[in-house]
Amino acid sequence: MGEHDTAQAADPIACGEALPDRQTMWAWERFLTGEPEAAIPLGNVVISSWQRSLARGVNPSGREAPIAARGDTILALRHRNRDLIAASRDLFHRIAEVFAGANCMMLLTDPDGVVLEAVGDHRTLGQGERIHLVAGGHWREDVIGTNGIGTALATGQPAQVHASEHFCEGIKSWTCAAAPVREPGSGRILGIVDISGPPSTYQRGNLSLAVATARQIETALAERIGRERMRLLERCLERMPTIGNSELLAIDRTGRIIYSNGKGGLIGVGETVAGFNPEQPVERWFDRMPEPLRADGAFHPVILDDRTVGAMVVLPARNRPAKTAALPAGSEADASRSLFHHIIGSSTVMAETIRRATQLARHRVPVLIQGETGVGKELLARAMHGSLDFSAPFVVFNCGATSKDLIGAELFGHVKGAFTGATTEGRPGRFELADGGTLCLDEIGELPLELQPMLLRALEEGVIYRLGDTTPRRVSVRLIAITNRDMKAEVAAGRFRRDLFYRIDVASIMVPPLRDRLDDIADLLAYFNRTLAARHGVAPRIFPIAALDRLKSHDWPGNVRELRNLVECLLLTGSGAVTIEDFPCGRPGPSGSAAPSALLANLEQNAIDTAIRETGGNLSVASRRLGISRSTLHRRLRRMRKSTE
């Protein structure tokens, strides 16, 4: 999830009114006895949370959350999360005064759901002690079942849990609204802001307040990070006169490159250095740094006011890898892309695909990656390459993007005057450029039949001949072939040599289409929303639950690439919350259907009506709450009036 995506559940579209407590208790009892879930009159968020709680063995008779930290342990926990606490301190102080006498309390947790701070009404704070809604209390969903804190952590979205919607019996006398606080830039969840109190304090505005508080904490964190980066840059400028022709990188404590003097072009500003873990102390990053950055004395933590704010990496010119510097632009040897953690997807089928690729990546055997267009086959190939040897070249060649007459020269190179149009000095081919690393042949099924014996010989003997030359050149490459074709059918039809097929298919990986991994859509959506918005300099869009459900109903013939293009289109053609009307004609939705359902239209109308009612008819405030512009709200109101005439 991106840092702005958590706001989506605060949209009125995503939040329904609480059911009467008796109905909820009846639904909970039916759930525990195994009666049909379809008849339970509750939202999918609550039912899904109950299902997770039951599957993880949470006792529905539980009376209180466990205490995870006491005494010195809680002090250590607070120290580890001192940035989060510092960013929330002023805000929590003001809220403590507002909540005095209001029967409410506000809590701040760490990313594991352990309470760090609790402020508010003294009587409510005392009642919270009975169920361990205090500093040190552990409220993760798999520990104490459905609750605001735990469910917000489990889903990565704001969550409002009222009274009997809680899974454990002992906490059904509470109502809570919670929102994640995310690290600016990375989107990593740092903690949860939660508003809790007796059921009489329930109101939908609590969730909006929790989300707004989380956003203000994120703003304070961003300002703090900005100040640290400025001081880190100042330290780099002080160091510049002493490094000569060396390359200098400045890395903040999230692992992001914030400065490069561009001497070597090894890594670009804005990228995250591979192997860095933001949850580890900066001083330990050196142990996980990839070659060739690990030169003696090259890594320098920057400590200001007894606090490590980042690091400088100085890479002397003599330590720069010659191959990396000499690679042509066409090689796409972008080391920062060659990591498995760049692959987004935690669904069962995708996790199995990554597991198999991770196993095969340890061995220099030919691998055939198959899958439909747009599923991310090259990204998987890059990750396999990067996990084996970060600094080695990664060369991609598309067998279907070059004319038949030139493919041979592109793959194997040529000598002076080898053919009409050949360069006067000759040129190495992709095999030579990939020597010592990985050669990725995209669209391998497009390789002309007459060139296939040359490829087979090169793979079997490790020797290539440039066109027009009789001198053998020994190369060592790991081959990864990519195709969206059925290669066995190509062999049967005589378009691909059987012996070459078995040579490139030592091991195979099938990348699943997006329609088979719909659970990954939310994470992919958040990633594209965040990164593409930053690229184009626009604000990320908000995707309410209704829009997300619509995306999940589409069959995605263009797979992940189609989803990426859709998000980019939405970012460039609108702002605020995404509605069904924002989707380009004909997508996304079920095959053969582009019109929004009556249910989705009603959800939008109810959301607008509620926002206007709760803001006393103030359209400016209502539009901000809905995440759309005032003109857009006026337009939708006119459309709604016309539909009722």
C-alpha cells in the first residue's frame, strides 16, 4: 500500500453504519456455530476479519489482550519507535485536552500492534486497563481477534469496529476506529492511531479523525526526514573537496539515494540501494551492501546530535566495475531493478512462483519463463539474475523486435565488412556483452529457424563466432528465455527445433496471469498509484472499496501492464477519489459489461448524501471529505438530480 492509499477506507463509500448490537451478536453466534455466512448482515471487512481470527486460533471467549511489554521492555520499545512518538507528541497533547470528559481515548501503537501511548478521558483510560488497552498491550488481530488496531494492521487500511463486531467476547463493550501511519516515501506501516471508547461514543466521524491524525503524524515525520536530509547533504558538501574523482552517494536512513555526484552513474537519485533494510540500524547496512559498493572505508555512517541520520558511500574510481561502466544503453543493466522484493504479490500462486524462481536463481542453468503478455516475465528474470550476481551484466534481447537479417549480428556480433551496412570497426554481440552474467532472450519463439542451430551450438559449447570471422570467442552466460507462446506447440508445428527447446527448458517457470492472482491487485494498485504519481508530479488518487471491487471483477487480458496503464491514465485525467465513471469506456469490469451496477451507483449517492449531511450542507468541506474537487461534486449532484427527474 502507498502512503496515500490508507485514506480510501475513510471515504464514506467504504464505511457503513453500525448494525444494531443485537443483530451483530446474532450474526457472531451464527458465525461461530458455522451457519451460512451469506445470511450474515455484516460487511465483508468484518466477516473476513472474523474468518482470519478463527483460522489463527483466537479464542472468541477472550477477555483481554496480552501484555507484550513491561518495565524496561516498554522503554526499549518506545526508544525503538522514538521517531513516531516524537512526531505525534504535540498532536496527542492537544487531543488529550479535547478528549477530557468525552469518554474517549486515543492510542498509538508500533507496527506490531503494541500500544506505545494512550491519552484521553481519565475514566475511559481506567476502563481500558481492564482489557489491557494500555501501553504494552498487544492488539494484533491474530492475538486478540477483530479490533480496530489489529484489523487496520491486517488490511493495511483504516478500520472501524463497533461493539459486537469485535471477535472476542470480552471487548465487545468497546467501539474503535483506527488508521495506519505510514513512513513517508516507502509507505511502510510504522504504527496505528486508534480512537476507542464505550459504544455510546460511536460515530462515523471517529474514523475520519483517526485518518486525519495519522496524516498529520506522517506530515510531521516527513518534515523531520526533510530536515535530516538537508543536514546529510550539508555533510556531503563538506566531504566533496576530499574525494577527488570518486563517486559519492548520500543515503538517508530509509536506504534511499538522496544525492549522487554522478561520477559513475552506478545508482540514481531516488532509488533504494539493494540489500538495505530500513528496520536495521544504519551501521549494519554495510554487511548487506552489494558489490562493488563494499570497498574498505567506503561506507561512512553520518551521526548528528547522537543520532544516525544516514550514510555516505565513497566509491573510488579504481573500484568501479569496468563492465558496468562499459555496458551500452541497450543492455538495460539496471542493478537496482534486479531484486525479488521489487516483485509485488503475496497471493498463493505468486508466492509459489517467486519461491521456485528463488530456488532456480542459485544455479546457472537455463530457465524458460512462460506467461501471457504483461504478467512481468522480464521483472522475474531480472530478480533471478540479481540474486545470483548483483554486479554482473544483465543483457536483454528481443528476438521479435529485430529483422531476420540482423538478428544473427545482434546476437553474435560481426567483424569489419561482414555484410552490407556492417560497422567499419566491427561490434560485439549480445553474447559477448553478457559474458559473466545473464543473457535474457525475450520472445524466444520468434527466433528464425535458420539461426536456432547457432544458438544451440553457443549454449552447448560456450563458444561463439562473430559474423564474417573464423576466430572462436569463449563466453560464459546464464540463459533466461522468455515467451508468451506454447513452445511445445511450436515444436510440434516445426517452427522451433526440438533439441534447442530441451536445451533452453532445463527448468521452467510459469508466471500466473493477473486474473489468477486477484488478491494482489490492491498491492499492485497502491504501488503504481504511488510511483506513477511521483513520476508525473501529481497527487495519488484514492481508490474506494467500490472501485477496488470493480477492478477485481475485470478479467485483465493485458495483465499487470494493463493495470499499470489504467492507473497512469486515471492519474493524468483526474484527481481525488476514483469513481466508476472515471474508468475508461469498457474497462474495468466483467467481460462484456462496462456499465456500473446499480449497487455501486447507490453507494456513491449514499456517500455524497452522507458527506453533505454531516457537513451541514457545506459543499467545500464535503468535497474535501469525499476526496474530490468542488466542481466534480457539483457535476455529480446535477447528474443525480437528472436521474431522479
